[in-house]
Amino acid sequence: MLEVDELVAGYETTQVLHGLSLRVEAGAATALLGANGAGKTTLMKTLAGLLPVRSGRLRFMGEDIGRLPSHQRVLAGLVLVPEGRMVFPSLSVIENLRLGAINPRARPNTPRNLEHVFHLFPRLLERQAQAAATLSGGEQQMLAIGRGLMAQPKLMLLDEPTLGLAPLMTRQIFQLAGRLVADGLTLLLAEQDVQQTLAAATQAYVVENGRIAAQGPAQDIADDPRIRQAYLGL
Ligand SMILES: Nc1ncnc2c1ncn2[C@@H]1O[C@H](COP(=O)(O)OP(=O)(O)O)[C@@H](O)[C@H]1O
Ligand SMILES: [Mg+2]
């Protein structure tokens, strides 16, 4: 579904990704692991079109998307749920959700998609009129994912969804990720929770200093003592 070849990207004066290549297969979760500062978020932002591709190639569902503006990537079905949730704090839950649906492919289906999100997250239904700022961290993450789902993604880029959440909420987020994949969504999942991520994913990539340091079936990565020790702190 997604092919990244020799991607170079970064910020104004800092190059962060130094020729990074990976594949995301449709219908499964692919794990993106690596220490803080490895470049996972920079990759996610570049895939979403929030940072420019300096060189290399991005193909999504067979189409070169490297120069498409971010809203056209959303229209194509590539949707980022950003690190830190980034919900609009003063807007209500339902206003946040509606903002996820502004692309013309999703907008006509807003009532149906809202029903789907509220079915997945009954907490959001209960709190639909409440300002997002007043939600707990876990609820804000649900809202961020719900807002992403409102855009009708084909591939969801899920950046550190469990960061700062309690273990129970973390388990719920992983359960939800599994359910979304079972329902046909493709996921690229950047995470610090290595064990649960490897259990949820089929393929895994380990990022180090803006390059892929290890890759393979998630089970093989989980079982490789050298990779576990060198990159995953296990
Ligand atoms: N806005 C920014 N401007 C300059 N450098 C940044 C910016 N954001 C992140 N970086 C740097 O890019 C590198 C990769 O960061 P990031 O992609 O956030 O890593 P990760 O998500 O794997 O923790 C780090 O060295 C970080 O300091
Ligand atoms: Mg990050």
C-alpha cells in the first residue's frame, strides 16, 4: 500500500531522515520502533505532507504522492493521527470529529461515520458536547483516532498513541488497533511499547538515526536477541 524509497527529509537546518526505505502491506499493522529522537515522527509528518520530501520517493496505492499537499493525501486515504493527539482544546468533541471529515470523499458520509466512531468509543458519545481540553489523556487519544477515522482512511499513520497513558488504557488502544485492522484498515504504528506493538503487527521496522536499522516479520524481530538488546531495550 505504501512504498518509501531512500527518503531524505527533516527540518529547516536539520536533516533527520537519511535515505529511509520501508513498505507497508495492505490489511495489516506495520510497527515502527526505535528510541526517542530516531526519526519516527519526522517520517510520519513527511508521509502526511507536513514536511517536504528532499529526495527519495513516496508511493501510496501505486501513485507518487511525494509532491501532493497534505489535504490531497488525506483525500487519497492517507491519514495521520499525530503524536500528542493535537485535538482542538476549546472545541467540543463533536466539533473535533466533524473537522476530521472535511475532505470531500468523507464529508457526505459524516452521519454514518459519526455513528461508527461513537459505536467504537461510547465515551465520546457521552461527552460529545464537552470541550476536548476537559477530556482525560486516554479520551483525547480516542478523540484523535476518532477524528482520523472521520476522514475515512485507507492507511492510518498512528504516532505514539499510548504515550503517557495508564496500562489499562494502553491495552484498550492496542485492542482498538487490532479491531480496526480486522475491519480492513491498514496501520503504520509508531510506538514505545515494544512488546504490545510487536504482538499487534505483522511486519516491523526499527529506526535508528533516520535509517532503518532492522526489519522483518514482527515475530522474528521480537525473537532476535541481538535486535532486542541493541535497539529495543529488552
Ligand atoms: N521541529 C524540529 N526542528 C528541528 N529538529 C527537530 C524538530 N522536531 C524534531 N527534531 C529532531 O529530529 C530528530 C528526530 O525526532 P523525531 O522524528 O521526533 O523522533 P521520534 O519520533 O523517533 O522520537 C531529533 O533529533 C529531534 O531533535
Ligand atoms: Mg515521535
